[in-house]
Amino acid sequence: MTSGSVVVYQAIATAVIAALVVWSTYRGGERVYVNNKWFPWLKRLPDKINLGIRVFLVFGAMFIVADSVWLLEPHLREAYAYCLAKLGLQGTQIGAGVIVVVVGFYAYWFKVKHQLAYGMVEIIFAGAAGVVTARQMSTATQWAGSVATLIGAVYVVSRGVGNVAEGLRKAGLLSP
């Protein structure tokens, strides 16, 4: 499969996801108030198209993040090998732990300040983790780690949706 066909499949999958989200949002007949703060030009469009474009952008970002991880993987391996050579195994492991804690504290701060955006980032990264994990699976590999990663990604998506809903409630865009 060529990289061009992968992008086409990703665009089709993103469009299908966007259509399903719009359909499931509007099937009950309730009114959705779309926040046009980030993309003010979208307010000129009907709400269903506006929401569809937003969902397409979010899930398109998911595929972009997954593809970026895939493309950066050789460079990450080089950086890891460099750290191993300079810091040794234990130093590299401690460094990775410190980075995780620092990034985790920043993620918490970001969540407190921007819960709606944080929830969307959670969904994007969990979807990207699912895509990257699925790309590494084959009939010749062990699946225990991949299945555990996919289950974890599902959990992170559910947390992300909860954070999006809570962020919308705090902004007054979703009833309690």
C-alpha cells in the first residue's frame, strides 16, 4: 500500500467518523451550540456542517499525530541510542521517568486551564496510539501488548469524552 492510498483511506475514515458523530448528535432532535471561538468563519455554515468540519479536523489531527509518530520513529530510536551511549541504561531509564513526570504535570496544568481542549487532545492521542499500535500488529507478532495498548486507548478516549463534556458544561454549551 502506498503512502498516498493510506492518506486516502485515513481521509475516508475521518469523513465516516465525522458523519457518524454528526448523525448521533442530531438524531434526538436536540439543539447543539457550536463554539466558533477557534474557527469563527465556520459560524456562517449550518450547524450540522459546522460540527462535521470540526469533527473531521479533530480526527484528521489524530491520523496526523499517528503518521508523525510513525515517521519520527527512526529518529526516536537514534535519540534513545544516543542517550544510552551518553547516560547508560539506568541513566536513560531515569531520564525517561523524569520526562514522563514533567510532561504529566504540564498535562495536568493544561487540563485545569483548558479542560475542553485537553479532552480533545486525549481523544486525538488515544486514537493515534490505536492507529500506531494497529500498524505494528501482524499475524507473526505477539498481540498481548498491542491488545493491552488498544484497551488503554479506549479508556483514554472515554476519559477524553468525559473531559470534553465537562469542558462544554463549564462553558455553558451543554446542559448539566
